[in-house]
Amino acid sequence: MRVIIAGGTGFIGKALCRDLLLAGHEVAVLTRDASRAVGRVPQGTGVSQWSPERPEGLPQVLSDADAVVNLSGESVAAQRWTAQFKQRLLDSRLNSTRTLVQAIRQAEPRPKVLVNASAVGIYGNRGEEELSETSPPGAGFLAELAIRWEQAAEEAREVGVRVVKLRIGVVLGEGGGALEKMLLPFRLFVGGPFGSGRQWFPWVHLDDVTGLTLHALQNEAVDGAVNVVAPGIVRLEEFCRVLGRVIGRPSWLPVPGFALRLIAGELGETLLWSQRVVPQVAMQTGYTFRYPQVEEALRAVLART
């Protein structure tokens, strides 16, 4: 397949380029700065310059593609959630997705599938409830963000394109993601869970994010929402215990919920959410997880760092 990736120079995007190339596919990334992107993606990856504000020529680029993967969007954890930053988070997702969908409409021939990133944040804070892809959305800014993002991608169906929405959990991988931020306090002997630690923690190894993306690209039975989380979900306190054991550090200092809210505001509140998300579609369509359990996933990541 020839696959075009928007957001291909980020944490997930670079790994996806690598794995697509290893699987024998042809890959190109869309980027705002082609000169900088060349050194940031694996050798053999094509580069095309674009921006949602200046999409001229994009339909022609997409007409050569079998599939489009959209990973564009500013990190939700980049800073405290001011009203201005929340608008940036929304705009960075909606503008790029709408531009891609419009270009797909105009392309001739069109790509057959659009795989669009989303997040488990769509479910909100749900306590002990088990959440499959058929569960309704929850409440809060992250849920609203994901709902609108998915709605923008769904418009590609109007021209016969299969649409897959990857609802990605907390990604564990080398070179970025949540684990990189969690490791420092543990290495300083002050690591521990947030709040009570009893909340469900929907994690996934980076290799399974790319693996499920390839699975979605190649398998026409995968259509609509896909929970990109490991089947071996654990509570946050258990995740922190395992992390401490893997790196030889204690997990003894919980961060009180009020402190998170004070330091990080609304973003801190989301770190206390409980989301018992299950990868129902992945399992029903025959995907085999490379890292189904948290200890083997953490050991694999930390062996590479």
C-alpha cells in the first residue's frame, strides 16, 4: 500500500513510518516544514509539505495514496488548559481533519480508507464501568474534543471511504509519551500514583498502537471506532507498583488529588479519571497484541531507553 500520514513526525508517527516501511509499504508524511522533517522520519519515507491553511495540491498528493492516516493535533499535556489553549487543541485537530477530508473528496482516484486518531478521553470519567467501542461518550472537555474530531473524520464516508477512529490510551514507548514524564520522580525515589490510585489506567505499548494501525489499514472488517488499549488493563496503583519494580525503585508517594488540581487545573482533574476501556474490536477482528500485560510492556520499553 501507499500510505500518507499527517502528523508523521511525532512520537507515534515516526514509529508508524518505521513499521509500515518494515512491512513493505510505501510511506510519505505531510508536514509544515519539509526541510526539518527529512531528518526526523525513517530513511525511505517520502515528505510532502502542507498546512491546513494552504492545502493547494493536496488532492493530487492523496490521489496517489491507498490510505491516509491522520495523527495531527497538539499535545493535550503541553501546558495548563487555559481557554486559549483549549481552543488551540480543538483547532489543531478539526482544521487538519476537515482539510484532509475535503482533499479526499477532491482526489481522483480517492484513498480507500482514512484512519483517524482519537482518544479514550471520549469516554470521560466512568469509574468501574467497562467501556467497549459501543459505549456512549462521556462528559468533559476531552470527551467533547474527541467527539468533534471523530465527527469531522466521519464526513469522508459520504464519498465511500472507510473510516477508522483509533481511540488511543496512554501510550508507553521510548522517546516520548506519558512514561517519559513518569520516570523522573520514580528515579528520584518519589514516585507513586495520582489520587487514590484505584482508578483504571488504559495503557498501550507503542508497538501495539502501530500494530493496530496496520491492522486497521489492511483489514476491511475494521470500521468505525477501535479502542487502542492493551487487554491487560490495571488500576493506576498496580501500574505504579510494576513500574517501580521494573526500575528498582519504590512506589510509595501518592500525589494527592487536590495537589494535581492546584498545579494543573482541569488537566490535573483528568489524571484522576477512571476508564476501564477494553479492546473489543481488536480482539474480535483477530489482532494479536505484542504486549498484552503491563510488566512485559514496561520491560520492553525500558530495555530500549
